[in-house]
Amino acid sequence: MEPLSYDIIIIGGGAAGFFAAINAAEIAPEAKICLLERGKEVLTKVRVSGGGRCNVTHAEFLPKELTRNYPRGEKELRGPFHSFMTGDTIEWFEKRGVPLKIEEDGRMFPESNSSETIIDLFLEESKRLKIDVLTKQAVQSLKQNNELWELSTSQENFTAEKVLVATGSNSKMWELLKELGHTIVPGVPSLFTFKITDQRIKDLPGVATNAVVRLKGEKLETSGPLLITHWGMSGPAILKLSAWGARELSDRKNFEIEVNWLPKLSSEEIVEELQRLKKENAKQHPQKYTQFDLPKRLWQSLVHASGIGAEVRWADLNKQQLEELTIQLTSGIFQVHGKSTFKEEFVTAGGVELKEVNFKTFESKICKNLFLAGEVLNIDAITGGFNFQNAWTGGFLAARAMSSDSAV
Ligand SMILES: Cc1cc2nc3c(=O)[nH]c(=O)nc-3n(C[C@H](O)[C@H](O)[C@H](O)COP(=O)(O)OP(=O)(O)OC[C@H]3O[C@@H](n4cnc5c(N)ncnc54)[C@H](O)[C@@H]3O)c2cc1C
């Protein structure tokens, strides 16, 4: 059977794949472009992303600041972000009739609040630009013969001058890339929440407050809103710790974290304030009124955990109880006994070793005319729209490099 011949083949019908295909087709309208997707449907992750709303990017407009959100890829993305980052993403979508809005925490979503808007846009643009989008085409082999790429799927054979691999964290594709000479950093989950069974938080699901969380025994520390859930802890502070600690935590089911519920105050300031409360609120029961602006139920639980009963008054507190309360407020230890998937966004740390990629073009340094973008690379971010930004940036720069060549 004669192979189907294209100028550019994009493997993977996800965020990076579609973004690259559309941009390549716009830059080089004459180029024959095909997108091969393994599944029956394309853009399945975009559909479920951001709880069905698609957190497209994050309102951070300085490349250096933006890179700080990537536990893997921080250094490598600095250059690419100077070429294509948040502002470009906003403009790209807006120009095509999909305005984005910023939420209080910086996350950006389509104004429609629906990921379907993004999917519809990508599908309409692909049609308009005559990109062949072929589904149920899992690429099973990929090799270069006389500068031409030969690909085969379960159904068809293809050839292409240039190939972009945008297959996310698919392990079979990592195997194929390994056979081509690439180094693959093994994949481990990132962005997960912590399972914690602890009396102090047992009855507090839904309580949220700012905290600093430290992985005990490591230097790793993150801050931000912490949400108590019915299974343990979640929220940005925890998700960031799971991302930055993804490798350290990958083979640990049980570990300990230290939580500081009063990150804005020093220990001295807290001790002083407790002494003041002891003196000035002598007749009051500590359990009764919250202090330090903590959510009331959390305050009560921490007071209780410090061995201070409901009947005890501030004046009755002894040195040991005050010390214990300070510890509970600033460095309580919680035993984590498992990881839970964060439903709004999760990602895999691992993929093609970054030293093997030219970040001006996202071309492989090992194989000429082979490009890599998105999660197939050993790049991942904390939650908040940064993972898609990596897909858009890589997809755009790879598209520009693939389509700027006069041969195409
Ligand atoms: C539930 C969930 C919610 C998320 N929400 C957000 C969010 O709101 N914001 C954000 O920034 N990030 C979010 N993420 C992360 C984000 O979705 C990914 O980082 C991003 O989709 C990666 O894009 P990609 O194109 O590299 O890979 P993918 O989107 O995974 O696409 C890869 C595609 O390649 C196909 N494929 C794989 N192997 C082959 C093969 N051999 N042949 C052909 N096709 C193949 C796959 O079927 C898939 O369609 C979320 C992730 C999940 C799981």
C-alpha cells in the first residue's frame, strides 16, 4: 500500500498538537499537514481540563516569573517564553473570537467558562485550514529513511518531511523515542492531594486558610491557600508541594508534612500575642473565640489538640499548654498515608530529556526534522494554567520552525 505523503505530520491530537497544526497551516498555507490521533476523539484532556472550564493560561506576564511555576523546565522555558507566552496566548485566542478572563488568583479561562469553546475553535480552524485530522491512528513505528520520516499506524503508512511528536505522557511513544536515541526520564505523577487521617482535621472539610507546608526531612516548602478535604488536604499549597516534590515523593506512600497555619507571623510574635491574650482575656475560654483570624473551627481544633479543654480559661493556661499551642499553630506534624488525584488538573513529571532539545525551535538534537512539544518533554508545572501554556508555547515555536523552511 502506497504511504500517504505529507509535508508535516503531527502525532497527537491534544493541546500542543492542535496548536502546532493550526499555526503551521497559517504560516505555510501551501503545506500539506496531517494530525494523527490514537483515540476515537481528539482534545479529550482539554474537554475535562479545569473542571470542564479549561484553565487556558495564567496572568503572569514576565518570562522569568512565569518559569518559576515549572518544577521541571524552568531554565529551558525562559527563552521560548520570550518568543511566545501569556500575552501572545491571550491575543491568539481573542483574535479568533475566544476572549479570556482573569480570575482573582490569576487563572485565565475562556469567557464562556466552557472548554467546549476551545475545542470548537480548534476544530473549526483545522477545517478552515484544511488540516487532515485522522483519528484511530495510533502511531506504532517511526523511523527516518533518506531524510524522510516513515510512520505506520494500525491502519495506514505515512511519510513526512517533518514530524512533531505531541503525544503527552504516552509511554509507548516514549519507547519509540528511546529507540530513536532519546533519553527518557521515567514518568511519575505530579499534582496530587494528600490523604491524611488526623483528629485535628477530621471534622473540618471545606475549611481553607493560607499556610506554609514543609516536607519533613527535606528543604522543600510551599505556601498558599490550603484546603482541608474529607480525605485530607488539598489546595495550592499542597498541590505545589506535590509538584516540586514529585520525584522525592514518587516512591513514598507515607511521609510527614509540617504545617504553619500562621505564615505571616514569627514565633516570637505569636508567643507575645498568646501572652497578651492570657493577660487581657484572662476570664475568656480560648476555645470560644478564634484568634489570629484563623477559621474558627480550625482554631478550636488546634486549641483542643494542645490539651486545652473547653472549660479552661486563658488565665489557666500553663507554660506547657502555651508552648504546645504555639507548636500546633506553627509546626504541627501531619502523617500523609497516600496520594489522591486532583480532579481539576493532573500531569506527569518525566519525558524526553531536555538537553536533547533545541529550545529555539523545539527540534530534537538527536533526530533532524523531529520536533517535540507539550507533556512528551520532561516539563511540567504547578496547577493554574501553566501546563497548557507550555503546550501552546512549544506548539507555536515548533510550528514556526517546521513551516518556515522553504522546502515546505
Ligand atoms: C483532568 C485534567 C485537567 C487538566 N486541566 C488543566 C488546566 O485546566 N490547565 C492546564 O494548564 N493544564 C491542565 N491539565 C494538564 C494539561 O491537560 C496537559 O498538560 C496538556 O493537555 C498536555 O498537552 P499535550 O498536547 O502535550 O498532551 P495531551 O493533551 O495528553 O495530548 C496527547 C494526545 O496524543 C495522543 N496520542 C498518544 N499516543 C499516541 C500515538 N502513539 N499515536 C497517536 N496519538 C497518540 C493522545 O491520545 C492525546 O490525544 C489537566 C490535565 C488533566 C488530566
